[in-house]
Amino acid sequence: MGKLLNNSSLLALATLIGTIVGAGIFGLPYALSQSGVLLGLLYFILLGGIILLLHLLFGEFALRTEKNYRLPGYAFRYLGPKGKYAATFAILFSIAGALLAYTILGGDFLRIALSPFFQISELWAAFAFWAILSFFIFQGIHVIARAEMVMVAILFGTVGLITFFAIPNIDSANFSVFGEMEFFLPYGVLLFALAGWSAIPEIAALLKNKKDKARLDNIIVWASLSTIVLYAVFTFSVVGVSGQATSEDALSGLVPFLGGKIVMLGALFGLVAVAASFLVLGNYLKNSLRYDFGFPYLWAACIAVFTPLLLFLGGVRSFPLVMDIVGAISLGAIEGVLIVLIYKKAKRRGDRKPEYDLKIPLFVLVGLAVVLTGGAVIKGAHIAGLF
């Protein structure tokens, strides 16, 4: 164990877990409270398996490629310009959606944290959260990149704190077998919360020698399974306490059961974690618009920070709904399908022998692409009110 703690494998494992685990965890309890415990378990098993497979596919074609790219680079390398455009659109769409989701959630946490002192509306709390963080994105502070590691530590602490106090208050009567409302809601929410393939090129670069690279598949499996377990424990702990009263932010619905002080402390920690996520993603989007698309600094910063605000003011204010749309459409139907297509091409056109070689039958890959595409179509039809 001592040797493991000193090598790059542990750092790679921590990086992948830190990338997967994010503020999206707070949207899971509400989504699963609406679908019911049985369907929720099925979603965890099915989508957990799908995301694990996508991570492994990404890992293999990263190892099959001599140069180190990100998803748009791999898409261009193996699928051509159209693949790059699709990947770029999906990434920009998902980042803008995540910034909107964090604006909503950050406003909720700010409102809860301030509630013992004075009351503030949902609108003004979200606006205050957005305004303060947008100021730093305009400034381009250099400490933003370091905020991600702090965010991960605080986020784990918040989840652990809430779970610790929630477990003794769980009531089995709150676990309804079937929900009464949103049967399809957990689909996109879980995809949003579990996807972490953006970190795989990073961790592949951390693994310097062939022996370390041979551990990449094990690192992916352990990181994915650990995250699924963490999410499941937190989600079912919260739902077990608040049941159908589970709130969209997971925390405010716990006040009658755990008390205002515990929930306020959790909201305060959660607020810091969400703020760090907002800064990292907002700065990334700003710089992507500057360096990849040639936007002037002011225009890039304005697009990055005003897009989530305009969507919020336009009435998009449901945190789980935003996660659901981004997860189902951008991460599932576009990025997920691109990963399958790139993997298939890289099997034939990769320029190095990978340290692990998956033997995935063609029908499994086709089935995976069909499920991801079909899930987005069903989700779109459901949101449009067609059923």
C-alpha cells in the first residue's frame, strides 16, 4: 500500500474521481425521489455500466494514439472536421448548461446559508452568486485552476457531513417502490453526474511508463465504481430522510428532519464547492472562445458569464431539469456516440499498441449508440410533452 501511495496510479485515480464527482450529486436525490427506489436502482446499474464502458473505450483509444488530445482532437483525428465540430458543440453546450445549473444551485445554497440572518428570494440569491463569480471570471484570476482541488475536498466533506447526519434519520417508509411523477428524470441527471471522460487524457499523461499505463483500465473501473457507490449512498440517504419532500437542491428539504444548523453548514460548504466549479468552467469556456475561436477577450468573457444568466432570467430555473437535458443530449447522444465511433476507428487507425485491448462485440457498440441516441430522443419528446 505504501508503494501505491507514492506512485502516479494513485494520483491518476484521485484525478479521475475528482473530475467525476461534482456538484451534480446534489441533483440525484430529487430525481430518484420522483422515479421511485426500484427504478432508481435500475438507473444506477444500467447507466453506471454504460458510463463505465464509455470511460474504458475512451481510455483505450487514448492509449492507441501517440499524441495526447482532448475529445475534439480525437474526433478530428479519427472522424474528420465534422466530428470535431460535433465534439466542440457538445462541450460548449454542456459547459454552458453546467454554468446555468451551478447558478441555480449556488443561488439555492446561498439562500439557505443566509436564511438564519435574513430572507432572500431565489432570483436575487442566484443573481448575487452569479455576479460575484462573474467578476472574477472577467478578472481572469490565476488561482482559478487551483480551486478545483479545493472544491473536490470541500465537496467530499459536504457529502460526508450530510450523509453522516442523515443515516440515523432514515425512514424506510420514504422509499417508494415506484415514483408518481418523473420516471425519465434520472436518465440525463445520472449521465451528467457520472461522466468524467474529460479527465482521461490527463490521467493517461500522468502514467509515464508502460507498466503504469497498463493500470489505466483498473484505475477507470475503480474510479467509476467508487463514484457510483458514493452517489448511491448519498442519494438514498437523503431520500430515506425526506422522501417525497426531497428538494431539487437535496438540502433545503432536509431542514425539518435534520435541523437548520446542520443543513445551513452543508449549504455553506456546498456553496464554496459550487462556486469553485463555476469559476473553473467559466474560465475554461472563456479561454476556449478566445483561443479556439478567436473571440476578443471582452466578448469571450461576456458570452461565458451572460449565457447562464440570460437562460436563468428566461425562466430555466430547475437544477435537475438542466442536468437532465445536458446529460441526455450533450453528454449522451453527442459525446457518448462520438466516443463509440472514435473507438471503432481507432481500432484500425491507431498509431501505437495500447496497454489494454477491449474485446467489445460490434452489436454491443451499436446497442450502446442506439441506447444513447434513443435516450436523448425519448427525453426530448418527454420534455416537449409528447408523452
